[in-house]
Amino acid sequence: MTSIAEGIEINDQTVTAAVELAGEKLNSAQGETMLDFSFVRRIDASTLRALEELARLADEKEVKVTLKGVCVDVYKVLKLVRLSRRFSFVS
Amino acid sequence: MEAAMATKEAVQERIQIPLNPESLSAERIAYLDDLVRQAKAAAAVFTQFTQADVDRIVKPMVMAGLEQAQHLARLAVEETRLGVMEDKVIKNMVASEFVYNYVKDKRTVGVIREYPERNLAEIAEPIGVLFSLTPITNPTSTVLFKCTMAIKTRNAVIFSPHPKAWRCCSEAVKIMYETARKHGAPEGVFTCLESPTLPDNAYLMKHKDVALIDATGGPGAVKAAYSSGKPALGVGPGNTPVYLEKSADINTAVVDIIISKTFDNGTICASEQTVVIDDEIYDAVLKKFADLGAHICNEKETRVLERTVIDPETGFMQPMAVGQKAIDIARFVGLSVKANTKLLIAPIQGVGREHPLSVEKLFPVLSVYRAKSVNEALKVCVDVNHSGGLGHTAVIFSRNDEVIRKFGEVINAGRIIVNSPGSIGALGAVYNDLVPTFSFGCGTGGGNSTTDNVNIYHYLNIKRLARRTQNHMWFRVPNQIYFNMNAVENLGQFTSTCTIIVTNAPLERIGHVDIVRRNVCPKTHVHVVVIPDAEPEVKVIAQGVEALNFYKADQIIALGGGSVIDAAKIMKLKYESPEADLEYLAAPFLDLRKRVVEYPTEKSTRARLIAIPTTSGTGSEVTPFAVLTDKENGRKVTLADYSLTPDVAIVDPQFVMSMPKGLTADTGIDCLTHALEAGVSNYASPYTDSCALQALQLAFKYLPIAFENPRDEEARSMMHNASCIAAMAFSNASVGVNHALAHAFGARFGVAHGRANALMLPHVISYNASVPTKFMPSPYTQGYVAHTKYATFADLLGLGGNSVEEKVTNLIRAIEQLLDKLGFPKSIAELGISKEEFERAIPELAKNAFDDPSWRSNPRMPLMTEVVELFWQAYAGRGQAKAKVAPSLAASTLEEQAL
């Protein structure tokens, strides 16, 4: 498993950019990749859009995307917009 | 505050239901789906917001609403051509300022209310995406109101304004959205449907991601909302009756009605429609109206209005009149009125289709009715209320509280406004303490789910966090208990004019009654009522009560076994409360504290009940129970209430020294069963446990001695104490399934109660100690502890064992050995009951055992099949029963499950 946002600290401010970057790097990912959300406390509509696009690209390229350390508040947002089923989660 | 217009338009709208979303183009559907998707994302993002985040957004929105109040009012009047610009400014300001004043300190995020005394907390959960219809009559104020509510509650809203008020509404939505976004609200939180159509509405109402429909609109929209299968808030049509009662302040009433009915040209659906005026003040009221600018129509003018402002075909108001000035309406229909006329008043003679002006009129035309009495006035108001205004609003002007209350009782309206204007009064927070709103719930009368003024709490799912409560328990026993040899001497301290001793013949014969006579207060007249030595019957009770009445007794001494003491308890009940219906009082119950029937508290007379037991088993001297046999109807009646508990118990062993061996054994095992069942009962407490344990130890030690050596004073005394102490335990913790089985079996085969208990006891302990098929719900216990409690009993009795299972098995063996020692039959079969006879009896036995209330406190809920199995085990006999404690249960330590 590769960490595709390596070197970027993903937090509330950088999360959208990191997810977009992850989408761009999906080509080089092999089979499975991970994004560390441990420092993300809140996401907004732009992040949701980026995540939706990431999920779409991941499906296209048959890459499994795992979100690590997602807090329950963010998890609930993903659940409400039915995005949670398109990712894997690890703590 | 939408006027739910019952106009021709509305009728047409109604005809189109169900709306057909299939006529939408693919592009339109994609557009609508995108609106919902945005709103859904916004609502999801919004769930992360704190209360502070939300409040930071609400305030500037409200400020923007206030700043733009005039701009939006002007737009609304220009576009809709309805109402009065100045009044719409006020509406916009109320929708902003008054609503803010109500919501500003309210918690709408996280825990919103706590009830520590009930261990309850309420937590807010946003609803998600709301689809909101807004009306033509109050377009911008409704948008401002709903936006504030939505942000305060973290919801996203898709607005669908009335097509003829779209521009002003979309402007209001835009102002609210931009302000909210500027202060941190999620992107897409408000959207406004472009060029809304009925199929759009139908599609969105059924959209899977729309969580709630908030339909402030006409009856058609409301009905469509409720028909969509989605949760919905909606208002219904109004037709506000007003009762102007003769005690009212006429000046205040007339001014208030004019204010209300002319406000925004009468477009508020809560505004007054028909004023019913008492005959005594009718002329004065009309004069006051005329003085203040109303035009009172003559009969001819009234006919003209009926034909013009009401559609003769539908009976509803004509749209052309809605929201227009009185002077314009008059001019339009050809009435000649003064230039400053505010209001047209038309006298009517009744309500209904033949009286066209009795319907809702959202313009400044008011009908009036002259009533000859309060009763007639109320009836006419009811008629108006039922002619299209159910659940909405009603108004009364009166100083007579009784009339006001009666009006409130007979009128079905969510808002009953007293001595203030209907329209502004119903809005709330201006003339009264109603919650401010722009959406009136009309209850089931108006096809709504609420009669509330719709507010923030209707925009929330409110979750209840219900923590386990520590229910109050009790330990109730007689005030005074005297025990040990010659305790009967204490009788002398109880002064009495007349004492009745209730007893039975054998006890009188052996001199027990004389002992009692010698010890009662010297000045007391003593009379003896001798009853049969059997469970008391109805007629025995009646004879006893007759004696009590005849002698006007103030003290009853029950001297005897359980039956005699039970009889005395019931005699006392009937003596003090002759109206008490024993059958009613014996009605079934699950929890004594929540029982439906109430025992009489009013007493026509009072008598002290002193119980002196002459057996050591039932413990009736301290219990709140009494059993009565109703031979005529062939049944037993069990009474249970703490008011039945004797006032004084005298536990004097001299009265049990001569008990025969069989009775000693039977009653002794009854005592032991009481202790064991109370010990594992779901109602057990530290108080009852201490009694159960003590009684168990005493009974185990002294019952065999008292049985072998009946004259052993210590053994008799201790068994007598054990019986009383065990009874204190089960009086407060109740018994269990052993008693239920024994009651059914004993009654069917005529076997003594103690003996019947003995036959069941080892099997019941084994049953209760094993893993229940069905746990008994009980707020009083934590986890399943019966097995560990049995193990604790074994430890206290020094029975040994290294595990819970061993200890329980040892307890069962020790009880079996005791039963053997006392000469009890080992099985039901040993009683000479054939297997065939027993098999035939089983269905009735199982049914009666299951009907018996005793098992309701048993730690394990007995299934019918298990009851049958227990009977068969008792039939087969003891020696087989052993603990079958599951490993997980057995692993619990005694410390963990400490008593």
C-alpha cells in the first residue's frame, strides 16, 4: 500500500488540495492506496467534491482507496452523502 | 403565516393532485437532482458545526433581514399586487427580529435540554434537506423566517416560491444565502428553484434525498406534501371565528379587530372572519366600528358582496379580492362608501353555503352575527370553526373567565387568542407568549401533524438520551414488632375501648385466646370472633365486619395462622372502608407502585390491627397480602397493598410451642421458600437481602431442631423470628416462580402450601441458577445474579464448593436433605397422583401458574414450556436437580456480583 499524499500534512486547511493531489497520483498507485485523515476535524463541500472525484477515479483505475484515522464527525458526513461505501477505513 | 387560500385557484390546484412529475424533461430532472445534491452536501457538512458556529451565522442573517425589510416588502407588493407595503415591512421585521429574539438563546446543536431528575437528555439531530413551499401572501417574511430557522438547526433548504411571488422570494433567499455564506455557512445551504412548476414540486416532494417538506401554502400544496409519503409540515386553511362577549371592553375589541383584519389587507390566514356579538352590545359594537372607519353594509350591500367577493360556484373567496383595500373592493363591486373606509362589515344570519360571507375572506370584509345568548354565540363560533377553519385560529374578547374557558373547550383551534388581534396575536411574541412563527400548525383538523406554531423544534429530530434510572425502592413493615417469649405482654400498652379478637376454635380451646385476653389493656371490652380454620371466605369476612360495626371496635387482634390474620386484614379494610370492592382491588398488576387500582384512603372509622401469629411460616403478621376464597364463584382473590399490613406484630413463641410436627415442617419450608425467593427476586435490595439471609440461616439451623424437639424453646423462638424476618424480605421483594407453581398445584390437588413449595423448591433453584431462556426485564437488577446469590447462600450456610456451580449444587443437596429430614414426599408421584391424572391436570396447572402474579419478580422469566417441565420434574422427584450454570455465568466472581 502506498501513501499517495506523502509529505503533505493533511489537515482542515489542506484536505481538499491533498485529496485532489491524491486523485492525480492515482495512476502511479498500485492496487491500494491510503490517505491519512488523522488531523482532519472538518470537511466542506469542496472536499466532498474532491472525494467524490477521487472515488470515481479510483473505481476507474481499480485502485482501493483507504482513509486512515477519519474522525466520527467527518465519517458521518461521508455516510450522509453516501460516500463512505466507496472508501475503506482504517484507524 | 401563509393564508391558506381557499380560493378557486386552490380548488384547481387540489384537482391536480396527485401531481405528475413524469411530465418533466430529462434536463429539468437533472437540474432538480443537482439542487438536491448540493443541498444534501451542505446539510452533511453542516452536521459538523457547533452551536457557536451556527449562532455566528444567524445573527448577521437577521441583521440583513432587518436592513432589507423595506426593500423586500416593496418587491413583494410590486410583484404580487397583494397587501400593504408598510405592513409587509413589519412582517419582515417580525420574521427577523422577533424570531431571532426567540431562537437566539435556544440550544439547537448537541445536547439541547437536560432533565437530570429524570436522567434524560435531549440531543438535536438536523433533519437534512428541506423542501420548502412559500406563499404568495407572505412571501419574503416566510423566506426570512425559514432561513433563520434552517441555519439555527443546521438544515439545508430548497425553496419553491409561489410562481407569482418568485422574484421577491428569490431575492430574499439570495440575501440570506450570501449573508450566511459570508459568515461560514456551507456552500449550497439555500437554493431557490428557478421557474418553479407543479411537476417540479411533485418531483422534489418525492425525491429520496429530501427529508422534510415544509409546505406553507394553499390546501393543494399542503395535501400534496402530506400525500408524498414524506414527513411534512403544512398549514391548513383558516376561518377564524371571533366571539365578542358582552363583558368585553368594546373599544379595545373593535380597535384590535380593525388592526388585525386590515393588517396587510387581511392576507394573514389567522385574521378575523366572522365576529359573533352578544345581542346586548351588538348595536354599540357596530357603532364603534363605524366611528373608527368601518362601513356597515345594509342588507342590499351585503347581497352585493355575497355575489361578488365569493365565487357562487365554489363558495370560496374570489382571488381578485384577496389582499385588496376595502375601498378598492367597494369600488370594484359598486358599493358607495366613504373615502377613508378601512373595513366592510356585513351582517349575516347564519353559517354555511347559504350564507356565502361566512367563509374565509383574506381581504378586509368582515361578517358579523347577532347572538341572543352565550350558548347561541358559542354554537355559531363552532359552526364557523367547522366551516373551513378547523385547527387554525379563533379569537375571543371577554372578561368572563368561565366563558373564555368554555370557548377554549369547544373550539378546535391551535391558537385561541384572548382579548387581542387574531392575526398578529397568532404570530406569537407580540401580543402574547406564543412562539413566534410564520407557519401555523392546524392539527388533524387541518390535515396537519401538529397544532403548534411551527418553530425550530419542528426542524429538528430530537433524540432522547435515556440513562438507566435508579428506581425508588422501599422497605415497609409494621411500625412495631415485638418478639421473644411473652412478647404478648406488650399488648397492654395499646389503649382501646373495644377490642375484637379474631381467631379460630382450636386456638380458643387450647387457651391462647385467654392469654391474649389477660394481656390486653384492662379497660378494654373484649369480644371474640371465631372463624373457621381455613382460608377466609367472603361470608366470614362479612360476619366479622358486622361484629366490628356492632361493637364499634377500635382494635382488632388477629390471633392465628396466616388464614386468620388474612381474614382480619380484610375485615379491617371493609370495616374502615365499607365501599371497598374486593374484586376490583384484586385486579392484576405488574408493579405495585404503578398499579391501576387504588386502595381506599378515606376511612369512615379506624381500628388498630395487631397480628399475633400462631404458626411460623406465612409471616402474614408483617405482610401486605391477604388471600380470600370466593366459594360462590369458585376462586381465590389475592389482595396486596401496604395499607393491609398490620399496625403491630407480636411474634411470641409461646403460641407455637404446641404446633404439631407436620405443621411445623410445612410452615417452616414456607418460611425457607420465602427467604430463598426474596433473596433472588428482581425486587431484592440490600434491605431485603439482609432479612432473607438471616431468615435462611435461622431456618436451616432451627427448623430441624423444632421439628425433632417441638418443646425446644430456642428453636421455636428462632423459627418464629425466621418466619417474620423472611416475610419482611418477601413483603418488599416478593416471591417467585416456586410460589406460582405451588399455588397452582396446591389448589388443584388440595396439598398444603408448604408441602407444595417443598416439592418444587430444588427444581426451581436449579432452574433459576441456569442460563435463562428468557431474561426477565427488571430495572432493579444489574446483570443476571441469581446463580451467584444462591452461591452466596451456600457460603453463608457453610456448604462448601469451589465454583458457583458447585455451591449451587450443594445448596440444592442441602435443601433436599432437609426436606428428607422433615419427612416430605420426594415427588408428586409419591402423593399418590397417577401420571395420567397429572398429565390431564398439566394444562390447567400451567395456565394457573402462569396467571399467578408471584413469578413476576422471579429472576428468570418462565416460559409456558418451562413451567410444564418444572411440574414434571417435581412429579419425577428430587435428587435429580443440580445447577447448570453456564461457563460465562459461572465465571463471575461473587465479589463482582456482590449482594
